[in-house]
Amino acid sequence: MALNTLAVGTAGPRIAFLHGLFGQGRNWNQIAKALAGPDGTEAQCLLIDLPDHGRSPWTEEFSFEAYADAVAATLREAAPGETWALVGHSLGGKTAMVVALQHPELVDHLVVVDIAPKDYGSLERFEGYIEEMRSLPLDEIETRADAEERFEEPHPGVKAFLLQNLRSDRSDGRPRWRWQANLDLFAADAARGHESRIAGWPTSVDALPPYEGPVLWIAGGESPYIDPDDSETMRRHFPLTRQLTIKGAGHWVHTDAPEIIVEALRRVLGRDDPD
């Protein structure tokens, strides 16, 4: 499966970014531009749309193992024989962990943002978003402003984040709106309740050797996604883990504290002094 990517920067160490559920690779664009530097030569960043998101192909059944294989194939195609610092947030963080476990030869540094290698129970907290998006009458939408007015999500930030998935294809001069996110797949997974694969953790990787490379585990200080008890499981799979908790940041850490994330990633890339 060929995944859609956006390259930022032309030289320097390689770093790839994986987004969370309902996201797209370009959610990391601000961070990538800062790392690449003003002339684009300080880092080579690759922003990846995961399967079922953005402009990447859809799947018929969710699987972290398959997501990880698709990411690995994308990294190999982008830079044959090279290794990457791999950064993943939430859903992308779990995918990045599975990439490191299944394809350790590709990953020289791993950065996991506000997620743990565990089963979170269900997609209950996302079911409302899925229903909101599926209930938007796409055939009646004329403009993006019309979509924003009709979309019922009350939180402005969440609304903007979800509506980034809405795209129009013009045919006969009339826009035809569609969701880039695979909402039917997500809804089917949410309907599995506590057997949700997206909320879960693939037990198949528990039999794999631990990833022996350096791992930076970033947590939002105001986020509920990482508990102290998760450290034991994390270090079982990733023994060289060090944790960074960012005070005041929620689950979308890279949005709440972009300057701190940029500085942390500069250190990962061996650029302690960006000047």
C-alpha cells in the first residue's frame, strides 16, 4: 500500500511523523518546518497520511500490524537503505511503536507522543465525533462555510480538526463533498465496544523482541492517556525509554506546546544547539 506523504526539508537527518485518529500528516507541518530550518537543510521531514486518513488508501479491516507494514514500506521507498527517527502521536504513536517492533532496522530513534502500549477499552469517547461526521448531509453542502454552519460540534478547535477531513471534488462546476477519513471503518470498529482494535493493542507484537533503540516518551501533563502504571509495559517493549511530561499540555501536545516539542526533537536529531 502506497501512503500519501509530504516532504519538508531537503537535507539533514531523516525524521518521519505519524498523526492520530482523524488526523493527517500535515498536522505536523509547523513542527516539521521548524526542524527543517529556514533553508530546509537542517532536517528531512516526512509527513505521512496513515491508511484510512488524508489522501492515503482505505482498508477494509483495521490492523496495527498492517498499518505498521504500510509505514515501513513508505519509509523504505522514500529512502532505501536509510534509517529514520520516527515520531507518532496517539493512533500514530501506537503505529510507530509497532513499526519499531516489527521493523527495528528502519528506526534509529522512536518518539511516542501521549499514548501507551495498552488496550484503552473502547472508542466510546470518539463515537460522538464519528456520528457527527456521518450525519452531515454532504449532498446538500454547497460551500465549506455551509458545512461549518451545519456541523453540530460545539467546540471550535475540535470542529476545525474534524472538518479538515472534508474535501470537495468539482464535477460539472459543482463541488461534491466527501470525507477523506474512512468513517465506515471507524464506526464498525467503535461498534465492537471493548473489542475495538483501534483502542486496543496488538498482542501479536508481545512475542517480538524489544526494540533496543533510544525512545523518547512524551506525555501531556493534563492528559489522561498515560498512567504511572504504564511505565512497566512501556519499558518491557522499549527498555531505553526516557519520559518527558509537559506541564499544561493536553492530549494534542504538539499543538499545545510546539516550542517544547521542537526543542525535544532537535535533541533527538542531535542538534542540541539549533543556532
